[in-house]
Amino acid sequence: MPASSTSIQSTITRTMLLWLLSNLGGTLLLGMGFALTHQLNDSTIAIAAGLLAALITLPLVPLALPFFALVTRFCPACSRRSMALLGVTLFFLAANELLHLLLPFATFWGLLEMSIPYLAAGLLVVSWLYSSGGKTSTAALWPRKQNNRMLLS
């Protein structure tokens, strides 16, 4: 399997894990917030918000590949973790704005209050996914792949 295909497959896998875990984590954090500050019955709002967040952010998942390709081109020495943190923040803002456009009755700050747990969960998931001590840095991966090719030749 070519190295670029493996890299693309890894990016897709990590992006899907990020999407799944950040939606589950955000829903859990939002539910805990509702359970602590409101009545326990209101925590079902968090489940509905979680389903809505998953539906809105799923179409943004395929944008991860062009995003990583673009950022890698402009900043080849940037770590994958930094790129992923930037991506999560930008996609969070894009999803929040999309949700604000779809729900014109919601205020921006009210919507932000409901969606902040998803940003927190996304940032935590990125920190966990890319926590192998610099091994996922694009600069660190490239020489290792070249050395492996030289050993196989």
C-alpha cells in the first residue's frame, strides 16, 4: 500500500474518531451541565442537541482531507496536533455559524453556551489522539518513512 494511501486512511480514521468522540463527549458534558444546573428531566435536551450536532457536523467531516493538505502545504513543519487543534476550532466555528443560520430564532451567545461543551470535547479528543510525544508530527513521520523505504530496498 502506498504511503500516501496509508496517510489518507489514517487521517480519515482519526477524523471519524474525532467526530464520534467529540459528539459523544460534548453530549455527555452538556447533559451533565443540564443535570447540575436544571432539573434532571431537562437533560434529555442534551440528547436532542447531541443528535442535532452530529447531523450538522457530519457533512463537515470530509473537509478534513483538503484542510490537512492545505495546512501541510503552507506550514510543513507544523505538528499534526497543532493542525488538528486549528481544524477543530475552525470547524466548530463553521458548524456554530451553520446552526445559527438554520435556527434564526437562536441568539449567537445562547447557541454558543449550548455548543461550548462540544468544542471542549473536540479539543480533548485531539489532545488524546495526537498525544504520542511528537511521533505524529509531520516532520517526524517523513524521515522515518524514508528510512523504512531504504531498509526495504
